[in-house]
Amino acid sequence: MKSALLVVLTALLFRLILAAFSGLGIDESYMVAASSHFAASYFDHPLASWWLELGARHLFGSAAPIVVRLPFVLLSGVASWLLYLVTARLYGVKAAFWAVLAYSLSPVFSLAFGSWVLPDGPLNTALLAVLYALIRALGLPEGKPAPRWWLAAGLFAGLAMLSKYSAALVLVGAALGVLLDKVGRRELARPWPWLGVMLALALFAPVVVWNAQHHWASFGYQGGRAEGVRIRPLMPLSIWGGEALFVLPWLWAPMVWLLVRAFLAGATARVSWLLGWAAIIPVLLFAVVGFWSSTHILFHWAAPGYLMLFPLLGDWATRRSVRMLRIVAVITGGLLVAASLIIVALVQFGLPPLLAHSFKPGKSPMLQAVDWTSIGPALPPGIDAIAAQRWFDAGKIGYALRRDGIKLPVTVFGPEPHQFAFTTPPASLLGKDVLIIAMPGALMQTYERFAPDFASLKPGPVLPVLDHGQMLLAIPTFIGADMKKAPQA
């Protein structure tokens, strides 16, 4: 236990360093910029991650990176310890140590989900809590079922659904595992599992109500990601390859093999059976969707499935050479720490001059890694709001203003406004003077598009995005006076 605790605390330390000394990425900036109040749900995801960063901002009175990221870093520690508890109960403390170590070395789980403002951090914590409650309720591995744990499973299942809709994939898989387990079917004849289901549904109800009140916007957006037909026979392999890189190939390969073995062993191996069913839907679904859909599949979407396989991986590691495992762990940890420190160094000190000058304006990768706080002093006086044409530009600009305490509404005049459509609807700016961000596209195209919507439209200042004095991007603008009608998407 002490060794596992040391791993958890060491990983927390490096996540805190990364969280404190690197700027917010595109998705993070968007979440902080587009959230202005506590709501029953939001456009992209349910409420959990939005409430966490909002709560941190209200508590500390700041939108600094370490502040908005702090709840997610702390939750990563809770998730690590829940994984330890789950694995220790199922396979023993040695397996639990290796499971926690593998989790802490996996970039997507340890760094991305463990320190960034993303819904995946709360999701992972809630799903591991569901898994722990479920094995207690079923009496796994060889104990007596504890029916009241079904209420805890329902509570955490509701919290998982309040984190991200993809929680349903793991929950449905776990439910199938219970249904196809002899003891599980016997437990389903009692009222406790159904009371847990009712509790989960009650917690998720506000999200349904919000969607009903907003024309099912969030459900429609997430449900539409599999639309479009484009047969790509090799895409599943590409998707699994990307997932392997995110998890780490030398963790991903044994995980997949252990998943196959879990199903080959069948329902008599109750523990691996449950874990396999909890994992299988996310692992398979997105690869299958990639085969026939034109949707761009993001590799981290399947991560909840792999999360369920860490206990199996920990047990597998106990039968491998300790010396070899230590060598792999040291090398992996060294690479992870080095990558984290390089990111921090680049953000804190900027790119070396030779490398910085090799990127054309607007093409530097540092545009995503640094906060665009240099635009604040260049804003013209007298404007009432800022409008970008893309949600991710609005996110970077809006976060820069929020971090500097500049209270200007930010919205999107474009076809995909996301949460900005609800935070600052374009129609709410009628009669206002709006600074319009001219990217993307030519200045003339921007002028012709928005000139009819304002009493007058004239060139505004160029907003500089700087990194340690190096110009990363020059943003042209227009000032629209007295908005007459909301621009069409």
C-alpha cells in the first residue's frame, strides 16, 4: 500500500506542475470561456466538468490555469486510489500496485485526463467508483453479495452520466456482464439494483430536462457524430493504433489480449467476465463506427473501456519478471516526466529562436500551448462584445479575457457556436458595438458577410498573440457599430 501511495502522490506532484505552468489547450480554454453560470447541462457535455471549473473560479476568484485545473488534478488522485481499491479487492495488493503504476504512466489517463479541464477526469473517477460499488454488491471475487452497495453503484453511475454521455457505454456493458452472470441474475430479482437504477436516472434527469428545453441540442450534437457514410476498411486498425499510442503500446497490447482472454474464459471466471463486458463496447464501438462513418473519431473516446482493463493488467503483471517490469516502468516514467518538463519549459521560456522562426505566422504549435493574454491591451475602447467565427478561436480569446478579468461577452458568428450560442446568443447583442474577429478567411469576405448586419462596419485594431515577444499570430478585426440583426450561421 505504501508503494502505491507513493506512486499516486508522485504522479499528483507532476500533474500539479504541468497544470500550474502550462497554458490551457483549445478545449480547456473553450470550456472556461463559454461557461458563465451553473446550469443543469451544457451543449457539449453534461454538467460535472463545467461545475468543477466554475466552482474553482468562484472559490478562488481567479481563472488561472492551476485554479481551473485543480479539481481535475485532485480527482485524478481519487481515481488512482479507487483503482487501487478495486484491484486489491479482486486480485491482491501486488496487482493493485502494478495497476496504479500503469495508470499513472499512461499519458492519456495520467496527464491529459489527470490535469486538464476535460469531462474525462470526472468520468474516470465516477466509473471506477461504480466498479468498486458493483464488485461489493456482487460479492466479488468470492464474498457474499452486499445488496445495499447497489445504491452506491446507482449514485456513482448517475455521477458518471453527469460527466460524459459515453459513460453509458461502460454502464451498459457492465449491466450485460451482470445479466449474464448467474449470481448477478439472482441479485437482479431483488429491489436493490432497481433502486440504484432509479437513483442514477434521477441524478441524470436535469440533463434530460435541459435538453428538452433547448431543442435536444446536446443529444442531437453527440448523437450526430456517427452520421455520414464513407466506407474505410482500414480505419478500425488506424483507430486502434491511435488508441494504443494514447494509452501506450506496451500497455495497450496486453490489455487487448487480456480482454480477449476474458471472453474466452466465459462467465465462470466472474471477475474477468464483468471487467471484459464493462470494457468491450467502447473498445469496439468507435472502431466499427470508423469503418463506415465519415466522422473523425478521436482516439480518447474509447478510453473508458481501457480504464476497466487496468485491474486485469495489474494481475497479469504479477506473473511477469519484476526486473523487466521495473526497467519498463523507469524508462516510461522518465519519458513521461521529460515530456512534461519540456512542455513546461517551452511555455515558460518560449521556443528557441531558431525553431520559433521556422514556423509561419499562425502555424506555430505554441498557439495551442500558451494563453492569448497579449490581446487584452490591444482591444479598442467602447466595444460591448467580441465575436469570433469559430468556437475554438472564441475559446482562446474568451479565456484570455476571463483570465485578465476583462468582462466582455464573447460569442460566435458562425455555423458551430457550441456553448457560446447559449452563453451569449448573437441575438442578445442587438444594438451593441461588436468587435468581429476576421479569421478565418480574407478581410473582404468577412466585411461582405457582416456589413449588412450593422449600421456601420470599419476596420479595427490588429490583435497580437505573442509568446515571449515572438509574434505567433496577428488577428485582424472589424468594429461593427449598432448591430441591426443577428448574423446568419
